[in-house]
Amino acid sequence: MKQKTILFDINETVLNLTALKPKFVTAFGDDSVMATWFSMLLHSSTVCVVTDVKTDFASLARVMLDSIATRKGITLSAQVRDEILMGFANLPAHEDIQPALRQLQDAGFRTVAFSNSSRDLIAMQINNAGLSECFDEVISVESTGRFKPDPQAYQFAAEQLDQPLSSLRLVATHDWDTHGALSVGMKAAYIARTPAIYHPLYRQADIVAATMGDIVKQIIERES
């Protein structure tokens, strides 16, 4: 089945998190803390899914900031914490995103923003990054009480789009996300934004590239 509807993970895949590094330098004196915080956030969200803890991504982001601050013996002021979290709403898009999304749309594909963040935050991020016209739809898992890579998150997206899972393709720079999509019968494309290896025990995406332009080129060639 052709995958003419393409879902895109947002944070890191579409938006460039490195813009937050100066805020982490201000708060922690070390921009590498950002990567640790984001990993802790993803780990915590997975634990919450597995143990059925009801929460939201924004709350977890705040808790993980406080957690890493405590580990480092730092007390974050409410202002500094809020500046980091609000920075999430103003992340720039990676340079290869806008032309790639427009190319997909011009080729007749349906582009969908798909994230663990709240719908309001996703909409704000897309608007602030100048991508509002590049996405046909926005889907947040917020109302499900689950997070990717829980199978229910991907099933929810399919229900919202009124399409079978087999007709959808996810593009992400997180191997756990592409693995999650593949595990429920979706297709996936992995964009290698970093030199990190793709987890060898995870299901492998059939499209892999280092830039979104190359990802989109392969999608169009394969699905048109």
C-alpha cells in the first residue's frame, strides 16, 4: 500500500533543539545538560506509559528540569525554568525542513505534525517556526494519556486521520519512535540528525538519510 500521508515527529526531527543550549548554559553553566534533560524526559514518559501514570509532556519536562537541577546541586528560579520551557515554543526549524515539506505537498502528499506535546504547544511551535502552511494537519497524543512509542499513540493518529496504520509513514530522528511506528504496521523513515547509531535491536526503517531533502526524495520515488 502506498503511504501518501506522512507524519513528522516535531522536536529534533523538524525543530532544532540546539537553540535551547544558551538557556541551559545560563541555568547550569553547561549546554550538554540539555541532552541529558531531554533523554530523562523521554525515559520518564516511557515509564509513565508502562506503569499507567497519567500526566502530560509539559509537566514531565518541568519535573525533569527540577530533577537534574537537584542532581547538580542547583536551585532553578521559576523564571529560569519558565524561560527554558517557553523556549520550546520558539525553536527554529532545521534548514532542510521547509523546502522538503513543500516538495512533498507539491507532489500530492499529506503532511502531518505528530508529537507527544500538547496540541496548543505544537501549533505554537509550527507557527513560530514559520511552518504553518507546510503541515496539513496537527495531531497530539495529549488526549490519549499515552506517549509515543506506545502503540496506542500511533493507533490514535490513524483514527484521527481515518486511515489504516498500513497507509501511514512516520519520519523521525528518534530510533525508538520509528521502531514504535514499525511495530504497529506503519512505514518509517529515519533521519540521522546525529552520528548516533540506530539501535540494532529495533525494527529498521526502509528509508534512511542524513537530510530531510534526501528523505523526501526517497519517499516521493517510492510512494508516487
